[in-house]
Amino acid sequence: MAISLMSGSGRVSRLLAPLRTVRRIVPLLWQCARRWTVVSSVLGVLEVLLALASLYLLKYLVDVVTATLGDGQGTPDPGPVLVAVAITALVTVAYLLARGWSDIARQAQGMLVADHINGQIHETALSVDLAFYESPRYFDTLSRAREAGAGRPAQVINNLLMLAKNLVMMVAVAVLVLTLHWLLVPVLLLAVVPALFVRLFFTRVLYDWQRRRTQLEREAGYFDWLMTSDIHAKEARLGRLGRHLRQMHSALRGQVRRERLAISRRRTLVEVMTATLASVAFFASLALLAMQTARGNNTVGDLVLFMLVFQRAQSLAQELVQRISQLYEDHLYLGLLFEFFDTRAQLTAPAVPVPVPEPIKEGIVLDRVGFTYPDAERPALSDISMRLPAGRMVALVGENGSGKTSLIKLLCRLYDPDQGRITLDGIDVRQFDPDQYRRLFSVLFQDYARYALSVRENIRFGDIDADPRSPGIEQAGRNAGADDFIGRLRDGYDARLSRLFDDGQEISVGQWQKLALARAFFADSRIVVLDEPTSALDANAEFELFEAFRQHLDGRAALVISHRLSTIRNADHIYVLDRGRIVEEGDHDTLMAAGGRYWQLFERQGRHYR
């Protein structure tokens, strides 16, 4: 008995689920498109009333014509007929005007809502933790949110209004049909109910299939990107990868296409069967009325009215089925959109955050810090203890995969450690507001961004609150050794970069890295973190940059990570990271004298020069 009750409760819950979606959408519409929502609703109601009046006047016109022709008193008086025609024409024109303006209102409302939803998608994407970006779940959830469509919330309200209109008109049509013959009402039900259940069933089937296929679609999109992006164009041609990539893309798209067509074939077959059944019932009813009219049981006007009304009823029935199934489909897909919106950051500010120290006196300390990525089997960092004193230059050395980038993420609080703690001037960084704490850092990541904007904007992004014409932008360019090549560009600091757009200019990888370095220097920060800052620079540019590096820091603390040991030999303190653990620390001379891991790395690089 309990199972039966639960099952019934579950079915009721699924039936009422679209109403919960509507309850969440209405405040959203009122927030971003209040005026157009009111206008659209009023015009929708007016459209329904005028449509019903038009239908009634059509019956009235037939009755007037029939009465005029049947009075048998000489020449018929055309006056009542003309009056009925004029009234019907005016109401029809008013209906067309209301429908036209209602469409415009819904279109305006839809555009406003779409922009608002896109804004919410962007806001959510920017607010979630980095961990969300570094997992397949992020891409699946975002892809589903995009697939749900920014226009669906407005579409739901539109479908509700149209559904209400169709229901009212269907009731009115049923009443008119009932006055002709009671057997015609079951025919209407036969035309509507089976088609509705078929459409709802296959809407759910298609939704479930598309949810399962999200990752497959993304994979196909990835191969499409490999073939069409400029990033991989050189390797695709030199490695003759094009044919192989096309085959992989075609195989994935073929699988998606076959599964989608299989569902469409099943749905079409069942829909044709239900439509055939409805058509047989309609023509049987038409034959019944025609026979009764021929026997004199009905007037010609009744037969004409039946033809017009039932034709309208058929179109209303089809639209009713379409609106209900569309409403159900919108509910399913908006669930995906709301699932994305409900994603929340885990690294949030405490109820009463501690103010970030200004100025920094002691610096940052990592105390026996350990960290493992979500779903990873091995820790990325273990028992890390190190100091980043204020105003000092600290270097971090280690081979690929040793955990250097992971340490930067913890330092900037993009993740929180699983073990130990990180403090700033003796205060646990989890007591600060994350946004305020992150403002302390300017970071040049190894995979730095290349913005298809002006040189000035590329540097200004280091401190977006700065004046776009700030002289500090050009000073940062000089500090990073970028001023020379910028001066050779067509518009200097206002030159647009990247050939992604018509007016863009392309620059080399090394020049992009200098711009990223200038961005780090321009930031209004207290700690500069450079992850492989000279990997794309030639030896001369690297030498010139680090000769004046301390001067460019302006008293800020610096953490430099590099494979080039010549880059960091003049650091105040050096940490050697190996397989997620710090195995050595000290200045260059101390580490060389110890003959340990640092000495081995330095000797291995120096051998090529000797």
C-alpha cells in the first residue's frame, strides 16, 4: 500500500512540476520585463475575447443570412446582412491588430528575458569556484544550460497565455458543437486526447536522450573546434590530422543522428496513427450531419457552421496539444537552466570577514599544507611549509608535475587546502573575504590569456579599476620590455591584437608573454606571482628583464616559478618542489653547496652551455 501511495504521489508531483517551474519564472519576468509582461498579458486576453467574438459573429452572420433568405417576403432586405458583415469585419480587423501587437510585445519581452538569462549565466559562471571549471561536470552543466535556451522563460509565459486562450476557445467550440449534435463532442476528445499523450510521451523520451547525449555532443564540438580554430591549424596540416579528425567527428555525429532519427521515426508512426483515427471520426461525423441535412433535420446554415467550427476546432486541438507539450518540454529544459543557476561557490566570505592587512608586514606563510584535487587518487601537495615575506623575492623550482601550479592556486585561494593552513600576517586567509584577499595578487600564469582587444586593454586588465588612459599602462609596458615592439605596431598602445577581427594585428608568442608580464606589473597588488614568466622569451630579453626585476617590483613580494634556473638564482630564497613535497630550501649558493636536487637540476642545464 505504501508503495502504491508513493507511486501515486510521484505521478502527481510530475504533473505539478511544470507549475513549480512557472512559479519560478513569473518573478523573473516581472523583474526584467515588467512593462512588456503587462502589455503582453493584456493583449493576450484581448486577443482571446476578440477571437471568441469573431466566432460568435460568424454564427450570427449565418443565422441572419438564413433568416433573410427564408422569410419568403419578396426581395430580401440586405441591410441586416450588411450590418452583420460590417460588425464581423470590424471585430476581425481588431483581432488581427491585437494579435499583431501581442506578437510584438512577446518578442520584446522575449529579447529582454533572453538578455537577462544570459547575464545570469555569465554571473553564475564567474562566481563559481575554480574547481567547478576543472571538472567535466561544469562543461556538461553549462552546455545543458545553453541548450535550455535563454528565451525559454518568456516562451513559458507565452505558452501559458496561448494555452489559456485555446482552452477557452475549445470550450466555446464544444458548446457550439453540442448544440448541433451531442455525438460530435466525443469526436473532439478523440482528436485531442490521444495526440496529447503521444506528444508528451515523446517529449520526455527526447529530453532523456538529449540529456544522455550532452557529453557526446560536446566531444563532437571539440573535434569541430580542432579542425576550424587557428590554434591547431599549423599542426593539423603538418601532421596531416585533418582526415583523422573528420572521421572522428563524423562518427560521433553519425551516432547522434542515427539515435535521433530512430526516436523521430517512432514518434511519426504513432502520431500518424492517432491523426488517422481522428480524421476517420471527423469524416464520419460530417457524413452523419450531411445525411441529416439532406433529410431536412438540419438547415444548410447548421451544416456550414459545423464545417467552419469543426475546422477551427481541429486547428485549436492541434495547437492545444502543441502548447501543452511545449510547456512540458520547457519545464524539463528550464530545470537544466535552474540547475546551473543553483550552483553555488564553496569558497565564500565568512559572516564577518577580517579586514586584509594594509600594508603587509610579515607576509604569507604556508604551514604543513596538503591538498588533493576532487576525485583525484593522489595528493597534489603534501606537508608544504614555506614563507613569502613582504618585499622579498622567493623562487620555486621543480620539474613538470611537481605541484607548482597547484601551490599558486592555494596561495591565491582558488582552492582551500585539505590539511594545514595558509596565513597572512598571522591570520588564516579563510577569515578574509576571498575577493579582497585575491586583490593582493597579480599572477602571470603559464597559460596566460590573450585578449583580442587593444594593447592598452590587455595591460589594463591587470587592474580593471584603473583609468583606461593611465600613464601606468605604458610604464608597465616598458618594465616588461614590451614598449619597443608596441611602438612598431600600427596604432601603438591602441592597436587591436589577434586576427580574430578584421582590424587586428598578430604578434609573436614571446610578445604576447611580454604583454601578460606587463599586465602583472600594472596590477595594483602587493604580491606578484610569475609562473614561467620567460618561457617564450629569448636569452637577451630574459637577461634584461630580470636585471631590473627588483626595481619593477616597487617593494612588492614576488614568487617566481621557472624551469630556467638562471632566472631565479638571484632570488632571496629558493624552494625545491619534487612530487608535491618541498625537498630543499635556501639561497642559490647554499643549495649548490648542498649538492642535492637543486644542484642536479642546475648542473643538468649548465652542461648544455658548457
